[in-house]
Amino acid sequence: MLDMINRECLRSRLLPALIVLVSASLLSGCYFAIGCDPCPYCDRPDVVSNRMFFVNWSNFVTVANLDGTGGGGLNVGGMLDDPIGIALDLGAGKMYVSNYGNSTLVKANLDGTDAEVLSLPVNSGCNGVGLDDTAGKLYIANNSSDSITVVTLEDMSWTVHAVATLERPTDVAVDPVAGKMYITNDNDTVTVANLDGSGGSSMDLNSVLDSPLGIALDLPNRKMYIVQNGGVATANLDGTGGALLPGTTGGRGLALDLAAREIYVTRADNLITITNLDGTGAENIVADPVSIPSGIALAP
């Protein structure tokens, strides 16, 4: 019975999808896809599970298995311009990519199709992004204007918040339950503020930070993880307990797989380093194609 279902899936959906995919690839420059539309015989979730997505400075998104195999690139409608941040809304089947080069946000399907671009304040220096998929909000750290842009995903409207203590912010992560956002700054501090931008205050983590570029939160354990020049640092969400994790290396972006208790770090030398949450067990992998990777997001 299973073989019959598999043959039916292949005949009714996958073969026509391959024909459409090849044609679309030639026209759009998209040279990878992660699946076809749902069919009566296939479950969609396994198409986007156990995958990593990361942006590359050469204007494409790499999608690969979590071990680095099976990688391919998406040009996302040719709308990327020095991308830095990426977030995944797996429930809606969407990705969001921030462009530093032209201060825009790109929204697309997880296979890179149906891309659309949202223009944001000129020369704002869009850097890392943080997603609150429950509230349908996306937060963007603006490196050139010391502010946070909040995008409402339903209608793609946006507002800009001037947050106290920001200084060339590089990334933002969101705690939707507590109503807080955590923002890394180029002056080796972390700003914590309310989601409306009020109440901004600075956590001094100079002893463990060196030009931080990315931040991710372990909310169940009330921890933050920050990638910077000297490796991965960790601290409690109240700013105490700051420490540099031994065995980690510097990088440009990071993401957490909390179920596997692992950290993924993208590096300027085109490697991805995977470690345990305590910094042990470091493993370097290559996920091709790759060209100076930056922000990374996981679909574990």
C-alpha cells in the first residue's frame, strides 16, 4: 500500500512539480527548492524540518540539512542586497530577510518564491531581526539610526522606535511572554527594552563581549547567547552571570536548537560551527553554497 501511495505521489505531484521547478529556475535564477505544494499523499512538515536557513553577503539564502548536507541556494526573487538578518515563520511558511544595502525587508515563501519587498527608512542600516510570530510582529535592529523598526506582518506596516541606550545595534531577540526585547550593541552592551521601545536600559557586558553581532534567547532557562569576535558569550536575561563559553569561536550570526541543546554559528571563513550549549563538542561543517554567511535561522 505504501509503495502504491508513493508511486501515486510521484506521478500526480512530484513529476509535474519538477517540470514547473526547472522552468521557473531558468526564468528566475532560483536554483534550489525545498518541496512542492501539499498533496493528498504527502505531509508537508518533513519538507521544512531539520533544516537551516542562512543569508550570504553575495545576495542569496542557503538552505541545508542541519548537518550541512543537501544544501542549495535561493535568490529570493533577486531582491536581496547585502542581507544580514533572517527569521522564519514556520506556521505561515514564510521567511523574512533584512537588507543592509538598501534598507528593505524581503518576505517570501520558504522555497524563495512569491518574494515581495518592503521599503524601510532610507539609510537605516537594517541588521539582525527578531520574530514574535504569536503577535505577528518582526523587529529589526537599525545599525545606522540607533533605532528598532517594528513591522506588523499582517499588512506589512511599520513603525520606528527610538530606544534609549542603543548604540549601533546589530541584532535583536524577543521575549514575547515578558514583553521584552534584547538588543546587541556595537559598544559591547546589551539593551533590554519593552516591545514598544520604552524603558530601554543597558546591560554592561564589556568583560565578555567584543563587537557582538548576533543574539538568541533560551527562554525556558532565562539565558541569552551572543556571538562576537571572541566566541560565544552567555548571560542570564537580567545581565548577571556573563561568561565566554570555552571552545567557541567568533562568528557573524547564531541560532539555537534548544531541543538538541546546540548552538549554530556562521563564520566569515564560510564555515558553520555547531557546539553544545555549554560550548563543548565543537564541530565545523560546510553547507554549500556559501559566501560570507551572516544571519541564520533553524527549522529543527
